[in-house]
Amino acid sequence: MGRRPPPRRGRPTALGDVVGQVLGDLGLESVAMAHRIGLVWPAVVGESIAAHCRPVGLRGDVLELVVDSPVWSQQLQLRKPELLAALARELGDAAPRELRFQVGYVRRR
């Protein structure tokens, strides 16, 4: 018979936390930050906005978002300062400085 692995000690780690850490360890800080933003997005902007808009990428200090309609895009453009402030409260100095909205399909969760 084979050897049994030693029992695990400590608390389990959430997969999302591990992914972000691994990306950072690989020197992919921008990808790690985009992943982190995606994880906190509904909590930061609220379920209503998250249902119509989701982050799809981060280029430098610009967070790229896809929005499900031109009406939502316009509404969120007007709320850009509020959204940036909410991201800054959650992410501190690592928060994006600009938002870019693009109308497209938003996958429902």
C-alpha cells in the first residue's frame, strides 16, 4: 500500500486568493489586480450595477468594463467619480484612476 499524505494543518485558502497571489508571484501584478477587482466588483458597486456591468481588463490605470446597454453605459459614465471613489476605498493606491465603458454582452452570474 502507498503512503498516506500528512494531515493538513491550518485553515483552507480560498481559490480566488491563491490565484491572485500566484499571478503576483509570477510578476503579473496587473492581471492579479484585475482578478482582485473582479472578485470585489459586486460588493464595491452593488448588485444592481454588477448585473449590468462587469470588469474585463486593466490597462495601466484604466479599468475596462463591458456594459449591457447604451443606457447603462451613459448612466455609469455619469457615476464615474462615485465608482472610482468606491474602488479607491476598497483597493487604496492600487485602484484604477480611470474607467472605460464598452457596450457588449454581460454574462449573468
